[in-house]
Amino acid sequence: MFQRQFNELCRNIDDFIRGKPEVVRLAVVCLLAQGHLLIEDVPGVAKTSLAKAIARSIAATTVKRIQFTPDLLPSDVTGVQVYDQASGRFEFRQGPVFTNILVADEINRASPKTQSALLEVMAERQVTVDGRARPVPEPFLCIATQNPVEHHGTFSLPEAQLDRFMMRISIGYPENLDDEVTIIADGVARRVPEELKSVMELDDLRLMINAVQDLHLSDELQRYIATITRATRNHPDVKLGVSPRGSIALAAAAQAYAISMGRPFATADDVKTVAVPVLNHRLLLTPEARIQKQTGEAIVEDILASAPVPRASRRR
């Protein structure tokens, strides 16, 4: 049942994000694993449209969007206490983070101080203002977009915030001529994500999230995941490797991917499929590696090629 619902959700999003089925699949896997998604790519490749299409495809979800700019304040993100003259009391005015799906557009155009306003809500699903913790709606998913740091007017995300994103993916340019022609036709027709129909209820999404959490993950597979993440800490090109939070994220993403394939257990192939988007942004490379144009993706793939694969990850 969950595989059918997953595929229907992906097809609905595919109807707007043309020619990128694997990108869409990974984005939905991230949603089911209750992770946050960072979409990094050049302007104009449908980063924001993907985020909106995901939000539009799920009924009864609240969706809010923040356009990050250099003058955005932390209180513009989390909310602020406002004095009510009628009652003579301060009242809390909720910020846009109080939603099911938050679209953080061009997150790296805001100052580091404003970027850090998302740290607590991404990790703990709550906002603390004036000493009082306020929970955000469940489920809560942050889909952030950013341009490559080489573009003018951008601030690199700090490691602490990057680590809170379960995945970092890129959409890329259209794969072939036909896909680009279809995209042009959609643009001429003024198609927007808001036209998509909802194909999943919020309660169904919650059921799928619970199923992911309950999915079997064998001891051998947990050891395989730990072997991969520990290898990043000893790699000669890596200054700072994957934290235990990254190990947990890799396990959750593998569980969600297994659900998407209709299996009641995760396998080593599931781990391999999601490892690069889950781990690549968590690696801080050495200066020498950066000079040599080494990438986190290449390092993760190198580790996957050498890590011993468990013989059986299925429940006995």
C-alpha cells in the first residue's frame, strides 16, 4: 500500500518537475524520513518549484515561504512578542516556521545570524522566544534552496546548520532536448505548482512516516552504516567527517527508501542509494583537497566502493 501511495505522490510531482524522477524520489524519501532537504543549484532549474510541488501534493498541510535576504532578521523567521494596547499584554506573533512545510528560498543570501534562527526548529521542532518553548506543527519539513557559494551575495551555511539537513541534492539542467522542450511549453502555458492536485492526505503521510520508523534495520546493516561514516573521519582528504547525527540520518533515509520500494526491511543497496545525498554535505575537506577540486560526493563514493558489504541485511 505504501509503495503505491509513494509512487502516486512522485508521479504527481513528476508532472511538474520534468525529467528528474530520481531527484523527486530522493526528495520524497527525505520527507518520509522526517528529514530536511537542501536543494543546491544554479538559478532557474526549478529549485523552488520542486519545494512547492511537494507541498501542494499533500492535502491539509500548511505551507509557508521565506525569501531570505541580507536584511532579514531572526525574528522575521521565528516570530516576535508584540505589545497589545487593548489588553495591555505582550502577545506572541508566530513566524513562518509555524507550518508543516517551510520553503526557505535562497537561504544562503541571509546573514549567518538569521540562518542560525532555524537551528532549533530544525533539530527540535520547537522555537524558544523569551524563554518559552513553542512546538511547531507535526510533521515539520524545511525545504531550503541555495545558489552555489560562487555566486555573488551569498553566505556559506555554517557546518552546524548543514548537518541538520538530511540530504543535499542538485536538480541540474534538463537531461535531453525533449525534456527542455516540454519545460518551455509549460512555461509558455504559465503552469505553476499551485495547479497540482493533492494526491495524499496528511494522515496518510503520518502513517507512512510511522511505518518508516518501524521498518526493520538489521544489526549487520547498522554496523555497515557505522563503518561508512567512521571511514569519512579517517579519510586523508577530510578534515571533519560525518557525525553520529549523520549516521542516524543515513539509517533513516535507508529505511524510507526501502518503504518506497515496497520492502519491510532495508538492505545495503538502500544505504548505497541514499549515501551520497545524505553524507556529501557533512564533510569538511582539507585545504589541499579543495585546491585539487576534490568533492564530498567523490569521497563518499570511494568509501562505498571499499566498505565491506554485509552478506545479508534481511531479517532472519
